[in-house]
Amino acid sequence: MTNSSSDSRALRKFLRHKPAVVASFIIAAYAVVAMLLLFTNMITMDDTLQRVGPETIPGFSSVQNPEKRLEDAEWLLDRIDTLAGREDPRAALDSFRDLGVRHVAEIPIEDLQQRVEEGWEIYDRLAEVEDLTAAVNGTLNSPDAPTGEVVLADLQQLELKLDELLAPMTAKEKSTRWFEMLFGTDRQGRSIFYRSVYSIRVAVLVGLITGLLSVTIGTIAGLLSGYFGGWVDNLITWLYSTFASIPNIVLLILLAFMFDGGHIDEPLNRWTGGLLKWLIGGRLDETLIPVYIAFTATFWIGPCRVIRGETLKIRELEYVQAATVMGFGRTRILLRHILPNVTYLMLINFSLLFIGAIKSEVILSFLGLGVKKGPSWGIMISQSKVEVINGFFWQIGTATVLMFFLVLAFNVLSDALQDVLDPKHV
Amino acid sequence: MWAYILRRLAYNVPVYLSILLLVMLALRVRDPVFGRLPKNATTADIAQKRVELGIDRPFHQQFGSQLKQVATATFDEISWDYPGQTVGEVMSRCIGPSLSITLPSLVLTTLFSITVALISAWFRGRALDKGLVFVAVLGMSVSFLVYIIFGQYYGAYKLNEWLGYDVFAIYYNPEVSNAGWGEFFTSVWPRYYLLPVLISVVVAMGYDTRFYRAVMVEESARDYIVTATAKGASQSRIMFIHMLKNAMIPIITRVVITIPFLITGSFLLESYFGIPGMGNQLIVAVESGDFPIVQSFTAVFAAVYIASNLLTDVLYALVDPRVRLS
């Protein structure tokens, strides 16, 4: 694995594995989005927390039932009516941000109130209809009931009136609005598109940071333990046996609880003169420190155990013994002769831990111990519990689909890496 | 072999002690007193509560009393969340519901996934095998929580609506814990436990099938298979008699390794469906800071975990004469 010809052979073998190549591209795409979210203001945290319209609007501008359309119309009429009745209606209307990029029309308040009044008139007519859906379908069995066409025309007219209450959109606003409403809104009227895409940031951060930290710590511990043996080995084996003998999820919950609420990381940060915050903070999100620590403390065991075993094997190989005989220092042997031969294990383990981190985040968030600030797929899935009971699948669906492709890509990649780099593995 | 077992046990003593220590220290990061007193509690109240809970004692004394409980296996400390109940009582109350889910799940998952793995290995490299492997990977890429939410929606809510009859209960009813044995198997288990069991079988199938298939595929490349083929044994005989027998070694290992998780229960399933099992109870105790329960539960989990690891190695040696315990 050390010389370049076998490296390129592994690479060629990998490139022949078509699903793995596709998976790499998918992962790269997620990484690009995550970088954009981290380093630009494409979508901000505020966007994900801000209401953009009525609650539980389905995505892809799907047709809704008449009752829901009427309900949404009532919501907007009521909001604008209340705001227009305030002492300083203009200021109140200007600060109205519950419609995402859309704004209330810049027309005199009297005109606005006039339009709201007209809206209410149509609304009242529709509200009197006993069963709107039945009326639209023409299945209402009553002689003086309005026909389906009349009801539909009324609804459309009402929605047109609502549109007149709002300022016309520029082309740019129109495209922003399209994205805002692409996957609909959740139970608090927030954009599911913003929330689910913004969650890529959390997923990649958690996967990347805990993956890198765990693999680094695990590799160092495994190498030292396997190569030096003796008390170093005893110490490290004792340490990982201890962590490994507590069921994974119990340890995760215990650690997450321990670090939750800044009981440890804040004193630690003060004590080190803000080092922790400087290392992990700002863009790397210091509110995620408890999650990073809990995951790393749980996940380092896997790579450590595997790399220790491999180092024990490599240590006895002729070329390492030859290097020892030639008088190379132990550090040099470890770094130049052993480390390059375990890098494939580091790669495979990183890929597996990335999946583990994303999936565990969902479980921790469900238990209220995970992500604290802003959305994540775990939070979205847990929150959609109530929506699912009401037959609204857009939030859970979007979060699951976005998570599914990332995890699937990593699953395929891990398999391919294992096939290419570690064919003996079962 | 006994020497080996004793040596392994001795080796695990420091590990076990450090687990107890780790859990106790991790819990003590937070002061449990404040959650258990009203907002306007005085210093005297706080001091009294500390004495009541026994956390005024020096740490080594607390550790000692925990150690004594573990060593004598009598968990007689009083739970903080359930006054008047000892940890042992809480444990024996919770173990039943947990086992009602995990035991059937383990049996069903193992049987189903071995069957699917055999089918997959039989058609190795062909469309059916590739399809099954692909479905397994797809299934592994969806969050457990999503399976639970949709499992409940379609299994309990929609199914009941379509049939007009409550096949599965959506939430656990505490009254069912008083049911007799006969009633338990005929009406309580199918109604309250079958759905969570089915969900956990579906979730676990992907992982297990892939593992068992890999085992079978590896076995099928061995020399004894070539020999058996050469002497004219039929393919089904080779698969079910020769191969399955040898594949049993890793299968047994994998099953024994999951024994501790029978006792921990499924955290997510239990807390979602409100099943009062070990996992659910532990999460509740961690969150409310019920030290006696968390400490004793984790002590039991770790003991079972270490024991089953040891058991795996011993079984391995018993099943495979080539493996020597040293």
C-alpha cells in the first residue's frame, strides 16, 4: 500500500466500482452545500426559524383541500386586519415578516382596509358552506346549497384578493419565494426547504468533526498500544475496555447528558483561556461541543481496537524487523513503516463513523440531548411526529430523503473502500 | 479452560471498577438536589436534602456502598424518583417489558436474516442476490426513528382505521402489566408488543442479512466445499449440511454478543411507545438525575456485557476445536 503503483491500482479498482464513484459525487455535492452554508449567507439560521407563511403547507404547490385554503386565507386576512388596526399601522405592517420574502402592499391604509373588508365578505360567504369539500365535488345534498363552480370561483377570488394585499414580487423575490415554499411549511409555518437544507451543515459538521477526532485519537492510541506493548498497551486496553463495556447508546446518553448545558465545556473553556471556543466555535458551532465530545468519546474505540490489532500483526513482519535491525528510531518506524499500512483502516473507519454520527444525532435529538440551536434532521424528524398523525408528511419526508442519500452514499462508499482496500474482511 | 475463564474474570475486575467509577463521576457533574427542591429552598433545605439522598457523604463512601450492592447483587438502595421502591424492585418491574420486545425480536431477526442470507448466497452474483443486498443497504440508510414513526402511523393508526378494529394499541396501557400469564400471551403481547417487535425486526434485518451473507460467501470459498462438490454432494446438501454448520460459528458469536442488549431493551422503541422497560427507565433516570437507578442499571448492563463477551470466547472454543483458549 505504500508504493505508488499499488496505490494507483487501488484507485483504478475503486474507479471501476461505479456505484462508489456515484456515491463519491453525491458526498462531494453535500460537502459543497455544507461549505456554502458555512462560509456564505446563502441560508442563515434566522431563515430557518422565521415563519414564511401559514402552517403545514404541502410542498411542490400541491393542490390542497378547500378547507385548508380557506383556513390559510383566514390566517392572512386576520393578520393584516389586526396590523392595519394598530396605532401606527404602517410600521406594524412593515415589520410583518411572517410571509418570508413577501411584503404587504405599499398602498394607503384605507385602501388596504377596504381590500381586507372585501376579503372578509367572500370569506364569510364561504364559511357558511357546511362542507366545503363536498360542495366543490358537487356531492352536497341540499337544494339551496351553492354549486361547486360557485364555491371554487369564490375561493379563487378570495385568493386573488389576498394577492392584492401583498406587494408584487420582483423576479428575484419570485425565485426566492419558490424555494421557500418548495417543500412546504412545518407546523410553525417555517420553510421546510430552508430547514432541511440548512441541516446539511449540522450533519456534515458533526460527521466530519467527530469522524476526524475519533479516527485520530483511535489511530494514535491503537498504534501506541500495538507497537509498544507493555504498560502502554495495558493502559489503553483497559481504557477502551471500560468504554466498550458500557452499551454504546447508554454511554452516548450519559456523556451527552454530562456535557449538556455547559457544565463541563464552559469551565474547561475558561480554564484554558478560551482555547476550546477558539478551536471549536464560530463557524464550527460551539453549541455542538457537547455532541462532539460525547460522540468522540464513544466512537474512538472502534478504530483503536482495529488499528491495535493490525499494528500487532505488522510489528512482526520482516520489513519492520529489518527496519529495527537497521537501527531506525521507533518514531520513524511507527510513522514511516506502520502508519502508512493502517491508513486504509482509518479511511474505512472514518466512513463508518460518519454514518454513525448522523444516525446517532437523530436519536439524541429525539431525546432532547442533541442539537440545541437551529434545525437538524434529527430535530425535524422528531418534530414531525405530530404532523404525521395528521397525515402531513412533508417535513419527515424531506429530512429523511436528504439524510437517506447522504447515508446511502457513505454506506456504498464504505463497502467499496472495504472491497478495494481490505478484501480479506468479512 | 477454567483457568482461562478465571484469568479473564480477574483481568476484567479493574475494567469493571472503572466503569462504576466513570458512571458515578459522570452523574455527579450535575447537582441532583436542585431539581428536587422548590425554587425558594433555603440552604438548610438543600443540606437536609443532601443528607436524605446520601450525597453528603464523601465520594469514596458512596462508591463503597455502590460496590457493596454490586458485589452482593442486592440492589436495595431506594430510588429517588420512586420513593419507597428499591432499585432492585424497579429493575424487576422493567425487565419483563424489555424482554417481551428484545427476545422475540432477536429470534425472529436471526431466523429471517439467516434465511435471506442463505437465499442470497445461493444465488450469489445473480440479480436476486444483488437486489437483496441493495435493499439491505437501502434499509440501513433510513433512520430508526423514521421506521418507528411510520410503523406507528401505518401499523397502529391506519391499519386500525381500515379494519375498523384496533389490532395494535398505539400507546402502552399501564393496566396491562397486571395481566396474568395466559392473558399476557393471548391478548396483551400481540396487541402491545408485536408492532414494536416487527419494527425492530425490519430495522435489524438489513445489518444482520449483510453480515450473515458475507459469512456464507466466505464459507462457500473454502476447500471443504470444493471437496464436497467433487465427491458429488448436491448443492442443497452442501449449503444446508456442510456450509450452514460451519457458518454457525460466527452466527453464534453474533447472537451471543447481542445478549446484553436484550436486557438494555430498545431505548428508542421503549421511549417512543411509552413501554416501561429498562431502556426507557434508564433514559428517564438519566434525565431526572436518579443516581441509584442509573448506577445500578449500568452496573448490571456492564456485568452482563463482560460475561457475554467471555461466553462468546468460550463457546467459540467449544464449537470450533481449532480455537484454543490461552
